[in-house]
Amino acid sequence: MPRSFDEILDQAALPDTVTDDDLDDIKQDIVRDVTAVLMFGARPAPEGHLPTSLNRADADLQALSAELLHSDHAAEHLARIVDAPFDADGALHFGCLLNLAQQPDGALWWWQFAAGAGNATAAYCLHLLHLRRGELRDADHWAHQALTLDTNIHLTPASTRRRQLHSHTEALREAVERLQVDEIAGAQFHHPDHRLADQIEELADAC
């Protein structure tokens, strides 16, 4: 049964104040994982037993992105944003596609736009994205923004999805690579098109 947005953020959100000690702890987790691989050939724990909050955030963001692309109205949202690029729901879903196609900076732009337009789910995606990167203060900011925007959103908890997500597929990358791209302030800006919207069911099945 879906759980409320509050319950999800209670598990994922960081404390109100992020200290230097918190940052050091995250860095030590990363160093420990990398050292284990380099010295002993040990791999990080498999999905379901991930050792760090960064890994958990990555798994949750990938699962949530795939879940949104599988939604009944994903194609409609993507088609709408082609003609009306100010559509917040379309921006949210396009950001999810870019994230799964290994274009996190492109996803960041569209999620920021959607969150700025009042989309709480986009703010939650930004929370997970920054947490995945170890940018704890930004992650904390977006967690609070999500709660401020809407406390009644219901999402299927990403952490309960145990199936392997094949999110970085060739089909997704190829679909994104053929899109028109502009460079703005050193960042790539991807333009969605109707062909992408028409392909979304097929692309979602690749996730």
C-alpha cells in the first residue's frame, strides 16, 4: 500500500542541521567502500543491503524514475511538454527519463524547473539526487521544499522495489542522444520531442 510523502521523507531526509562531522562520515563511507575494492577485491553490498546513504539514495531515485515513466499518463505528460515547456508534470517525467539515460545534469535542470513550478515530487527527486552526490545541504534544502510544497503526496516506496532495474539501457541513451541539445552556461539542455513521447512505453519497458 502506498505510503505518504511524509513517511518517505522521515526515512530519507537529513537532520535540519548538517554539520561538518556529518559530511566527514559520508566521505569515510565512500573511502571505506573504495578501499575495500582496491585492496581486497571486495564489492559493495548487493542491492537490498547497501551500506551508505548515497547508495540508498541512488537506488531509490532510479526506482522512482522508472516508476514514474511506467505511469499511465507518462506519454501524455511528455507530449504536453513538447508544446508547452512550462508544464511541471512533463518536466518531472522528462527529468526522470534523462536520469535513467545517465544524464543527471539534464535531469537536474528539468527537476529544478518542475519544483519551482510547485511540483513536490520533483523536489523529492532533487533531494535524492543531491543526497546521491553527497551534497547534503542541498539535499536537506530540497527535502524541506518538498514538504513545504505538498505534504499529502503518496508515492510507492522505492526501497521496497526488489527487482533489478536495468535503467542504463542502450535504448534510453540512444533516444536521448538524438534529441536537440543546446548548451546554456556550460550545461547541456535537452529538448523533448513528440517521437520521444510516442516511444515512452517501449522505453519504459527497458527500465
